[in-house]
Amino acid sequence: MGSGDVYKRQCFDYVINQAQISPSETIFIDDTLENIVTARHAGFNSIHFDRNSNSLFDALEKYLSKDEL
């Protein structure tokens, strides 16, 4: 894990603590795959939003239709 990855993880931990949220009950949406990976490592449910091919509504609908929810 590089220093950039550690910093990103610290940012997620800060948000978790400050907002008093449970990552497993939160959906993180981003268009950068690196941020999605870091969010998943922090325990967040995550959607990689590809703004070139999907609407946000379509990405959320696909995520929410998964059987594991």
C-alpha cells in the first residue's frame, strides 16, 4: 500500500468517525476506480460510476437490484 493509498484510507476513516456512519450501511459512488477500491477496503458498499456509459440512475438501479441486499 502506497502513501497515497494510506492517505485515502485515512480520509475515509475520518469521514466515518466525523459523520458517525457505518460504512456497511452506506453507498459510496465515484467515477475513479482507485477510490472505489479504497472505499471497499474501508467497508463501504460502492458503485463505480462510469459517466461515459451510464446514468447515475441506471447505476443505482443495477446496484439496488442485486440479490445480496
